[in-house]
Amino acid sequence: MIRQTIAGIALALGFNMSAQATIIGPGDFTSPTVIDFETAPSALIGGFYSGLGVTMAHISGGNTYATSASPASLTGTNFSDEPGFPDGELIFSSLMSRVGMDITTNDEDDTTIYAYLGLTLVGSEFFNTSGGGAGGSFAGIEFLSGFDRIVIDTFGPVNGAFAIDNVRFETAAVPEPGTLALLGLPLLGLAVTRRRRIAEG
């Protein structure tokens, strides 16, 4: 009964913890962890940034490209140290709800970011990316239900190569149970009053 009441309060207040996907921009982050690849090795990055809470798969450091309107700088790429152009992965040590990055791809190629929680696909978002290494765009997603891994899948008629920079990630603030309870007290009072009326009636 209590769980049903809390769930009802959360729904009434508009808190839905299911997989809500939103495309977000750089200004939508509150206090993210940011990786700019300036200190990354000129090799597969792997666990180099594990102290910041992320491990990377199929992403190498040491290449300079412009991934946005900013000047060219060191980036993470998916084509330097492994054959082909494998999908890049970011594996987080804790639950995240927002991630975004500056990205450049061949002009004809596009990118989809897939978010996973364990082995379960939380959702995905498509981005029409371009830049050809001399510019790019921002690709950011938010899934309020949380995720612990993303896959960067660049595809198209050229080769699926990408360069990323200024990767940022964070957990969105979610109201604490105590806050939810306080916000829902008026609704709970209405529910109790209604039950009493029905019982008396």
C-alpha cells in the first residue's frame, strides 16, 4: 500500500524514472567531469582515465583534429591503433544520466550513441555528424533511468571514423525520497481524506 501511494505521488508530481531519452547540449550539464585528451597516451586509452570514473575501449589518443568551432586539439579517435573503424565505448564505474562530446566525422557519415545498463539497451539517439576533422558538432544524451556504458557507432558510405573531444559526463540530480515524500504530503492527505469519506459513506 505504501509503495503504491509513493508511486502514485511520483506519477502525480511528474517523476518518471523510466528510460526518457533527450538530446542535450553543452549548456545542459551542471558540474560534469570533462576529458579533453590533452594528457592521453598516443595509443589505446583503455583505463588511463579510470581515476575519473571511465574506461575507454577502441579509442586512442595522440591525434589532433578540430571537433567543433574551437581550434584543433588532441582528441580520442577510433582508427589509430586497431584495424578498421570499431565502435568506441565508454564504460563508467558508476551510474550516469548525461554524457556528451564534441565529435567530427567524415561529412557523409552519421553517428548513433547507444546507452546500456549492464547488457540491457537503455536507448539510443541519432546525430547527423560531419566536419571532416576541421570542425564538428556536439552529441549529447540524457537518460534519467541511468546507464553505465555508451557505444559510439559512426556509420556511412566513407568509413565510420570519428574523433571526439571534451567528453563530459555526470549524474543528473534526482529528488531524494525524503523530498518526494514532502512534496507529496498534500496528495497523501487528499488520498487519506477520500478513503475516510468512502469508508464513512
